[in-house]
Amino acid sequence: MSLWRLVIREIAHRKLNFVLSLLSVTVAVGCFVGALRLLQGYERRTTEILMAQQEEIEVAIRAQKVKVSQAGAQLNDAMRKITKGLGFNIFILPDTQDLESFHLRGELTETIPESYVKRLSESKLVTINHLLPIVTKRMQWQGPRQEQTLILIGTRGEVPILHRNPKHPLQDPVEPGNIVIGYHIHTKQGLKRGDRMTLLGQEFQVSDLHPKRNSIDDSTVWISLPVAQRMLGLENLIHAIMALECNCSALDRVGQIRAEITGLLPGTRVEQLSSKALARAEARTEAKQAAERALENQIASGTRQLEQEQARRATLAKQRELLAAVLVPLVLLGAAFWIGMLTLGNVRGRTLEIGILRAIGFRSKQIVGLFLAKAWLVGLLGAILGYGVGVVVSNLWGEAGNASAPGFSPGLLGVSLGLATLLSGLASWIPALLAAGQEPADVLREG
């Protein structure tokens, strides 16, 4: 009778023993496969989550950069328009000019050469722009309705700084023969566009009426610079050069402006209208800082969120690995012990049968082979069943039960087959040796 036929008859005769051995191997392999797949699935899921989170953060940062860029551009443009309305905030005056009369009454009495404007425009200055030369006179004027104090300003078109791109002017030039009138004057005198107005014996046509500005401009009239110079006897002379401080990160650059301009224009001094300068610089600086803070907060928040998720999942992974490192070996040892005890019981229950097999010519190696073949078969079937059980359990539990779960793994199945057959074989080895070592005569005599 062949070895495998004996094995099959043995299994059919002792079904419970075979089923219990098969169950122990199945449980052991199932725990092994399930634990590995759960850990693999968790690791893969962790990678997927972190990559998705990283992508979300990067998308959010890119969107925030676009939003910040757009908001910053819009805000800067709005601030530029608002602060531009503050007007000129730098005055280049003769160094002999009385500042009390200038600040309190807006009067300028000293002059500088008009050629200074050209010298400034041809320079490499980067701290100011929008150069506007003026002559001015505070005077009493007899209007159509009443006598009124006004400030006459003669101005021309702004002089561009030649090394820069042309900028939209803060103040348009006044054509010769025309006059532009401030709010208090045209409302008190009832003047309208197209009316005629006489000033210092010179007749002008009203070309524009300014709205209310709540500043000294409301009591000011503007005429052409050459006309004003002739009327006031100031040919080739001006009272001041008005300018606008460039927008930059520093709030107070008047020291640098003074050093540059007084070095270029002897006999001058620089006065800054601080409230306007600060309002302009602070508004633009705050717009820029707000945009930068929003982007920095977005990046910091995303980085912190990603680090927290990484730390949380790393902790959970360590806990699961520790559990698997303790549970799986215990299950394997328990299964090996259980198979060994079942095989030993089987050997003791079949002592007479083994003696008869030895008496009819079966050698010790064949007896050992009988038990090991059965153990091999138990290990083979148990590995296949255990692998299936491990896959099902791992797909039902934890994060392996989704798209991130590992698929069929021939390598893991091969390891399971090798582990199960080795486990079953080792557990059956000693009982098989005991069975093969019995003397047939002694067994039959006792039987």
C-alpha cells in the first residue's frame, strides 16, 4: 500500500484529529497573513492620506498665493489711488524761506532758479517723482460778489524724471489764458465754467471748478506758470518744487531725500508733509504686510497640519506593529504546540497499528514519512485556508478594507505555505520519531 493511500485512510479514519490540526494551522496562518496585510494596508493608506493632504496643502497654498497676489495688487492699486489723492508731500524750498509763513499761511516769498527742475529731472534720484514747479502768492481779490482771500499758484505740467517710465500726473497743466478755481472761491463768487475772471489786471476764462477737498486747495486758484511768472515779475524763478515721495518699505525717508536733493540743488531745503507721507507709506506697507502674513499663515498652518497627521499615524503604526509582534508569535507557538500534542496523541492511539506496520515490513523511515506527509498536507491546506482567512479579515477590518488594501500577493502566499508546512512538520517531528523508534515485537507483545 502506498504512503499517500495510508495518509488518506488515516485522515478518513481520524477526521476530528485532522480537522483540529488543520484548524490550528489555519488560525496561525490567518493571524500571520492578516497582521501583515493590516500593517501593509495601514502603511499604504498612511502614504495615500499624507500625499493627498500634501497635495491639498500645496493646492491651498497655490490658491492663496494667487489670491494674495490678486488681493495685494488690488489693494495696492486701491491704496495707490487713495494715497495719490493725498497730493504732493515733498516741498523743495529755498533755504532762506521762512517756514512759519509756509506752514501756517501757505506763503512763499523766496525763490530758486527754475533750471533746478530740469536738473532734478535729469538726475538719478529714486526717492521722489512727480516734479511740479510753482510760483505762488497770497492775495486779496475783489470778486463779483465779495472781496476774498485766495492763494494764486502758477504751475505747469509735471516734469518727468527721465530715467523712469512716465507716470500719470497728479495735477494736469493749466493752459495759458485759463484758470482753475477752488471750491470756496467758486461757491462764494457764483462762478461757473466758461465765466471770465480778472486777476491782477489779467483776464482769464474759468476752465475747471474743483470739488471740495477740505484743504488749502479750496481757497486756491491755478494758472499757467509762465503767465504767473510774468504777472509776479518772477521770470525764470520759482518759489518751490513740489514732489511725491516714492512708495517704499521705510516709513521715513526724508533724511535720505534731504541729503540727495540738497547735494544736487545748492541753497535748497526739503520739507515733508508728515501726515500725508506717513498715511501713504503706512497704507501701502500695511497692504503688503497683510498679504505676506496671510501667505505665511497658510504655509505654516499646512505644514503644522501635515506634521500632526504624520506624528499621529506614526504612533498608531508603532502600536499596531507592537501588537502584531506579540500576537503573531504567540499564535504560531500555540498552533505548533497544539499540532504536536494532537500528533503525539495520534501516535499513542495508534501504537498497535504502528507495530503491525513494522511487522509486515514498513521501515522506520516510512513510519516517519507517514506522519510527516500528513503534517505536510495539513500545513499545505492550512496555509491556503489561512491565507484566504487573513485576506478576508484584513479587508473587513481597519484601513485595509478600502482601495489602499494590498491585492493578491504570491510572495506572501509562498511565505505562508513555507511557514505552515514548516510549523506542522516541526510540531509532528518528535512524535513521528517516537513512533518510528518503537520495536514491533514489544508493541505486539503489549497489544
